[in-house]
Amino acid sequence: MLRPHKNLCRFINGLNHDQFLHCKRSASSYQYNHRNHGGKENVPKKDGNEEPQLYFYKSRGQHILTNPRILGSIVRKSAIRPTDTVLEIGPGTGNLTLKLLEASQKVIAIEIDKRMVEVLHRRVAEHKFEDRICVIREDALKCEFPRFDLVVANIPYGISSPLVAKLVYGAIPFRSATLLLQKEFARRLLANPGDSEYNRLAVNVKLVADVAHVMDVSKRDFVPCPKVDSSVVIIRPKKEVPEVNLEEWRSFTRTCFGKKNKTLGATFKQKRMLMALMNSNSESFNGGGVEEEGCSSSSEKGFNSFKEKIIEILKSGSFEDKRPAKLCNEELLHLLALFNQAGIYFRDGSELQDAERRALADDAYGSELED
């Protein structure tokens, strides 16, 4: 759904918070224009002195933070140094960007919407910051990030999971990421073992980074107003990360957290899961893989032997009756080590890798969309 705004020229010059909220009253005029202009993004100019209206795409997470107090607080909490290069993802119309430019040496802004890029360039030029910003008009999930020192961004709700994964598991080292996220998503990110929100996202992020809550932000501080409140969190990569194959770790946690409240014994006794795990470890266990249907007697014997081995591993670490939702990373790392010591690895070459290419955005995280 689209949301209207007042004249682009007034918007570019900057509106205070009350004026921004007042702009929502133009929704009825948008509905008329949308019907009568075939839903085009830009409505034709009414006269020579008036510029076209700018619409926000709610489906793309285009909720613009307008409260200057919150914007200033985000910048202060980010602890930006004058020599820093800041990566901003989804700058929109530049409310946060301008404050980042004031505090840093350079801003790299990644924005996919051509209209927003045009507005951003215009506002930056008015403030004489052209030589200190690099605007990349690409999809943040697909493009390669240039070098940066820290991230400060109002993240579009729909890409929260894959974007956080791309940052914390990426090759570029950075000092911190200050992110404005949907409140429910932030709670999942901050969750600890035993919390109802505890999930694979929290497990995977906390393996390599520390996450801290900064503040909550009301939905009334955005235009257009979303249905949910937001939260600001700071993610700081750990200086020392456990010695574990990260790809295998993600495959392992995906297996465990498919049903996070189910006991590990019940999870690892499922025939489909056992066969997939046995096939991916076929080189370590003589006899090769197992077909799901029509197993021969020898294959069935090999399958039962493999199942007993899995149960033995779980029992050796007292994990059979434990639930992933209550296990900390140290316990999960210990269980993975037990599997590896027994020659079992989580490295399925098809389904699991396809899921990982989606950057951890699976049902373990839940929906981040506010619609």
C-alpha cells in the first residue's frame, strides 16, 4: 500500500515532526490520484511551480523516522568517530543520513528506490555534504558492501533477518551496528535460553556478536505510521569466536530448532531427518546412502545402526530429554562437538545449503513483516 506526502519541494526542505504528521491528512487525495492515474508512482505536476508528490511504499518497509530527538539519540548511542565511515542501509529521504554526515567522515548509503535516491542527493547537496557521501542504488541483500567502520540504519522490516545475518557473518569487520528494527524482531534477537522468543536467530547471532537493547521507538514517530512499535539495538561483533565451522553450525542449529520445544531425542528419531543426516554422512558410514522408500534389509540394518549411534551420542551428553529452546550456545557447541567426534557432520549439500543462501530467513525466525 502506498502512502502520500505533501509537495516534494516542501519535503526536501525538511519538515518538523508536527508538520510531518500533518502530511498524513493527504491520504484521501492520494486515493483519488491513485484511481485516476492508474496507480503510477509519480502524479503529474499540477502547474509549473509545483513538484510531484512522493509516495512511500509500505510493502517495502518505507517508514520514515521523523522525530529529531530519536534521530539524534541514535547517532549519539552509535558512538561515531569523526574519522569513521558509516554504512546506512535504506536511508530513504535522508533524515538520519544528514545527522550521520555531521558526525562522521563519510557515509555509504545503500538505497534501491530511485525516487528516494533523488531526494537524498538533493538534500545532501543543500547541506554541502556531496563529497562525503557515496550512494549505492542496489539491493542491500545482493550487493557487496564496501569497507566501513560501523552500521547505523533504520532497517526495512521485511529484510531484517537476512540483513542481520549478512552483517554478522560477512567478511568485512566492523565495530558495531546500531539498527532500528521492528520491536518484536528485536525481542527475538535479544532473547535468551528459556525465553518464549528464543530462536535460531538469537543462537546464530550471539555465537559471533553481543546484542544490547538501546531504546524503544513509538510507531507514531514514523511516516507513514506502521502498525507496530520499533526498538533500537546495538550489535557488536565478538573479538573471539568459538572454533567451529560456521556453515556447519548454521546447518546444525537449523536441524535442532526446526521444532525448538521438542526434545532432541524426539527430533533425532524422526526417520526423514535421520535418513537425510545419514545420506550426508554416507562416506563416513560404509554402505552409502539410504533410500526413503523400499529399503533393502541391509540398508534397513544400516539405518537402525545409525539411529542407535545418534541416540548413543545424545545420551552420552545427557541431551536426549533436553529441548533446544532451553540450551545456551555453550551446550549446543558441546553437542555438535560430540557429533563430530563420532564422525557425524551437518553438511547436507542441497536443502540445507539452499536455506543458508536465503541468509537464515526461515520459519525459525518468524515473520518480521508488520502487515
